[in-house]
Amino acid sequence: MPNARVIVTFDSEKLSAIQQFTDKASPSVENQLRDQLEKIYLKSVPAPVRQYIDGKPKPTVQEKKKSEQAAGTHRGDSD
């Protein structure tokens, strides 16, 4: 499943303080935010919808290449 970028505005001094006082062995702020989004997803999205999303087949690298090649050959057909 492709990832989406989430942009959050946060006070830069507070972020610096978090980074300064967070133990080096602790997960990064980004990883902690990702974990929180996962918890929100699990809490908010009904189980049948999560099962549908999680059950979608993921395209393999070979399938992606084949579809890209097919798209590329169609573009050059009109020359």
C-alpha cells in the first residue's frame, strides 16, 4: 500500500526540546507519531473496512514493471 505524507505544524522550540530530552534509545518523534496514527486508525475505522484494506493484494515489483512497460509502449505507438 503506498504511503501518504502527513505534514503537522508544531512549535519549533517544543520540537527541539522533545528531541533534546528524548533518550537516544527511544523511537524517533516520527516513529512515535506513526504509532499514534496506527492507534487512531484501529480505534476509528470499523473492523470490516480494515480487513478490506489489509486484504487488498499488493502489486509485486514485476507487476509494476509490466504495467509501466505497457504504458510506455502505448505512448510510442502513434509515432
